[in-house]
Amino acid sequence: MPPPKDVVKIAIQMVGAIPQLIELQQTKPLASVLKDVCDAWSLPNAERYALQYADGRQTYITESNRGEIKNGSILQLTTSPDQEAERLYSGIQSNNLDVKTDSLKKLASLSQDVTFAQEFINRNGLKQIFSIVEEGNDTGEMLVHTLKAFMELMEHDFVSWETLSAAFIKKVVSYINMNAVDASIQQLSLSILENMVPTSRLLFELVKKEVTLDRLLTHLQVTDAQLQLKAMALLIALLLAATDAERRDMMDYLREKNIRQFIHKNIIHSSEPLGDEMAHYLYVLQSVSLNLCERRMRTSMDPYSQEQRELLQSLRQTAFESEGEAPASNFSTERRRSLCAKEFRKLGFMNNSNPAEDLRHAPPGLLALDNMVYFSRHTPNAYSRFVLENSSREDKHECPFARSSIQLTLILCEILHVGEPCSEVAQAFYPMFFGQDHFFEELFCICIQLVNKTWKEMRATQEDFDKVLQVVREQITRTLSLKPTSLELFKTRVNALNYSEILKLRQTERLHQEETLAVPVLELRERLKPELLELIRQQRLLHLCEGTLFRKISSRRRQDKLWYCRLSPNHKVLHYGDVEEGVHSPPIESLPEKIPVADMKMLLVGKECPHTKEKSSGKQNKDVLELAFSIVYDVEEYCLSFVAPTRYEFCLWTDGLNVLLGKEMTSERTQTDLDVLLSMELKLRLLDLENISIPDTPPPIPKPPSNLNFCYDFSHAEHPRGRRGPRGRSRSSRRTGRRCASTSASSWGPPASTSW
């Protein structure tokens, strides 16, 4: 019989003693269990001891987490958290530097455990750490352990960051501003400030004042990848916590310092691979920069604003200043108004008598006007060619510059997600964004010329305006999906993707869709589905066997702690455990925690997950909710919670876990993979039928013949000397006759070999 659920078989070890193998009753109080263990080793004062995991993070066993103990777990008997906290609290106050350093080192390790951290903080241990930092001048190993212990203790959210003293903060800032200081100290100091910035406006202003952007840029230019990453993390935290005006000033200053070019050359195109964390920070930096356009995008044009009216008039003057026999100022008011209206009509404004009305819609608002002015001033030849070329066409074939610019600006805002909040986990950025300043405007200059080019290729009229812009949107999105590394490469590729290429792509997709709608093809698809679904299941399980690196994400900040999970090759056990930065595929033996697949009960996703319902997690980001999933095992209160690094990993893991649970794969990736595999398999199967139309219904079966007597008598053709059987026919002819009769009787048509 299997053991009851409330009993687990474990091993308990202690230095210098023979390990004990016991059956731990989960219903028995932990104090009684400790008493029995201590009695077996003849140890007095059982209340001074505690159980702790022997592997991994060595977490203390408490009444609240004892349910996580599994069969086969190895525990160790150690000093209780309160006794250890008291000992280390005394040790960090010692005058002996060796004792003090060893105590701080042990403190940094044990502070990861929430039980110990609470005991240490309750003894006012943080005050001692503050005094070590504020009063000490050491910048060596002892300071590294002190700052690390402080970070781990603050991680549990028992103490607010706002309680930190100004002296402590300035001391931490001084380590960042020093030149000759250990890189580990600067990394920890940057992490401390990064956590501090989002908590309050006062701390943000203090950090922003003490740590200059120049200093952060200096740290970004070092060769130490971790120090570079921490500097970028603090920069992003400052940008996200700033007001719109402060963020604009900071981005302007960074633009003056050519930070984009530096990132493009030394980070994106570095010889070292770009990590997930840095990719996320580059995405946020791109998003923050593009969102600076939001204010202009949501502002309608004010017809009474002199500045805006001058910008509008500059478009007309740049395009038509060489036209006309005399300056417009020499004409009468009526004549001048009529001439201006005519020129605004040539520019493509729908309301040529009052073009400001075209810019009243927000979005794109004034951003469209900014783009048109930028195009006219920075590429005047292209601008004049666009306007004058369309002015010479027939009215219905003119490509309206202003109307196209307004709609194109709106399309670019939608594609680039201008005005949308930053995701906490996204890593998708465009490498070409960091290639130069004024990215949005430069991209507009390329795409507005693409509009004119596509308009001519489509031989469009005014009625085709929406169709042309739809094609342009498709050209832009298809080219951006290729992730071009520069605007020049984007320009080359988007112009190569002309209207005829778009038609070919559409036709291919349409033919593929029509091909899959034929009745025989649909029947073939249904027959192929089970085999291909099994192939997808095997791929999902193989991916789980390879494993994935997950990050621990809280509502307060993006964590840099990692853990790894992978499935055993026999698909019977999930192994997981914490790993260090830089470890990408740890062996199964290094992952101490296990969950038997047989114990898994169900899979939860999104808002159903317990780690998205915790009160301490705060308001969850939408993207985090979409990537969250949990495994319920043993009984329903035990869960292993995940936040996938990408939507792709989320789909593969949820599919794989559903396969292990014997359920259907439900992710959108399953349908995508199935469609791709079905398409490939159908094309291979139908390769011999190319250019042959497949009928919707099978051809009719012909009627059976009036008689089935198709046997040919070979006896007349037999050699007269042949051996005869009964009734004068040779044995060979009788055998042949029977075989022919058998064959003929099974067919529905005339004999195959009529030449006999």
C-alpha cells in the first residue's frame, strides 16, 4: 500500500553523527519532531535546534512550509533561527575583524531565509548594518558582505525603504561615485539605489541629485558586463520614476551624450551575447523615448496658435516658393487667400481653405505636422519632388501628401506602440532605433516616400486611398519583423517589398487557404492531424527535458534571481532549483528540488495562479498575468509557480505540462505549429497533383457490366503435343483459366490485357 499523504520518508543528518532515517508525520507538531530527533542523538535543549534543507538554499523548516517536504528529502539539524540570529547579531559587533567578517558573510547567506531574516530584523539588526556602512571606511570584503546582507534583508519587505537615513544613502552613493573601488561594491550599490528609486518621490529626487547621468554613463562604458547591467538598471529606474518633463530633460541630455550610438555599437553589436535583462532594459529605453511623442500625438492643432500656423505655412512656402510670377504679399487679400487655398489643395489637405481642421483629430494631432515639417526641412528635394510630381497629375490620381502624412503618422504610432505603458517582461526592441537620433521622424521620411512609390505602382485614385495605406502598413510591418539593424537596411528592404511582391505574398497565402478548403484535402488533413499532434507532443516534452531558466519577478522591481526547471529524460520527475547568473543549462543532479509527475494534479494559468493573487504582490502587470502558470501537486495547497520569460516559453511549458497530465494542448502555439506541419505535409503529399484541379466530390463509380464471363479459353491455342487433362484441356490452361476467372470476377471493368 502507498504511504499516507501526511507521512513522508526523509533523512536527517548532523555533522559527526550517523544520519537518521525517519517517517515524518506532518500532523505531528514540529517541536515534538525536533525533540525525537535530538533524543536519538542525546542532545539536550531541543528548542535550540531547527531543521534545515541540506541542499539548495538551506531554508529553515517551519510549520508554514513543512508541507513542501517530499519523500527522499535530506534535512540537517542546525541551530535554530533565533539562536543563530542572536549569535550573528553579536558577531557583527565584535572588535575582532575576522569574527566580524565571518559573521557578515554568514549573515549574507542566511538572510535569504525569511524566518531567519525576521528574527534578525526583530533584534534591530538593520541598525547595526547601517552603522557599519555609515561609520566604516572599509571598501573590501567586509563591505561586500554587509551590502549583500542588507539587500537580502530588505528583499523580504519587512522594512520600508523610506526609513533609510540620508547618511546611509549618501554613503552608498559615494561608492558609485568613487573611481578606485571594487566592482562588486559598485554593483551592490547600484542595485540598492535601483530598488530605492521607485518607492518614494523623496528617494527618487535624492538619488537623481546625488548620482549624475554622467556617472551612470561612465559605468555603462566599462568592460564589466554586470556593472554595465546594473548601471543600465538604475538609469531605467530613474527614467520610469521621473515626471514627463524630467524624463524629457533626461532623454535630451542622453541624446547630447550620444548614448544611442554607444548602445548600438558597444552593447547591441558587442561580441558578447545580449542577455535577457539587458534586452528588457533596451526595450524600456526605446519605449520611453518613443513615448515622448505622446504629448504631441494627443494634442490637436490650435488654429489661433501663431507658432503652429507658421509651421503650417512653412509647408506651403517650401513647396511653392519658386512658383508664381510675384510674391503673394503683392496680391489683394482675396487673391492671396485663393492662391493659398489652391496651394494647400496641391499639398493634399482636404480642407484647403482652413487646413488646420485636418489636424484637429488627435491622435495623430500635432505629431503629423511635426513629421511633415521635418520632412520638408531635412529632405527638401524629396519633399518638393513629392508635391510637384503629384501636382502635375490628374486630380483623381494625385497622391495627397498631407492626408497621407496624417494617416501614416497614425499607422507608425500604432505599429511602434507610442503612448502605451512599458511591459515588465518584454524584450522586443528594434536594433535600428539606437542607430541614430530622431528615429521616429527619420522613419516617417522613408515611409512617406514609400507611400508615393506604392501609390504609383497601384495606379491608385483618390478612392483607393485606404487600400494604398493598408498595403503600406503591410510593407512596414513585414519589414520590421525582419529586425533590420539600420534605417538604411530598412529602407532597402521596404522598397524591395513592392506592390507586386505584396500581391504575390497575398496570392500565395490565399492559394494556401483555398487549397486547404477542398473537401478531399480537408479529409486528408483530418487523417494527418493525430500523427502530427503526437509529433508536437514529443517536441513539447523534449523542450521540458532541455529545461528553461526562469526569473523571480515581484511587483516592486525586476528581480535578478534565477531558477531552473527541467523534466527528467524518462518524463517522470520535474527537477528545479536556484541557479547563478550565467548558468544556462545546469545538469539535473545540481537541481535539488523534485516533483514526481504522478503527484501533479492540475495546471493553473493567469489569474487562477496563487502567486498572482497574493496581497503582497500588489497590482499585477497585464503581461505578467499572461505569462504566469502554476502546477498543483500532491494536494491542492501545494503549488510550484512560474512566470515564463516569453509567450513562446509559456505556450511550450503549458502544453508540455498538459501532455504530462494527459490533457489536450490548449495554447495558441499548438494551433500555429499544427498548421505549419499540416501545410508542409499536405504540400508533400499533393506534390504530384500540382496544376491539377482537385474536384470537390469523387468521380462516380461506373455501373457493373452485364456479365462477368471474361475468361479466355487457351485450350485452342495450346500446342497439340501439350499434356491434356480431363475433358481434353491442358492442366496449364485450367490453372490459367481459374486464375483469370478469379481476377476477372473481382474487377469492375473489361480485362486489362485485351491484346491477348
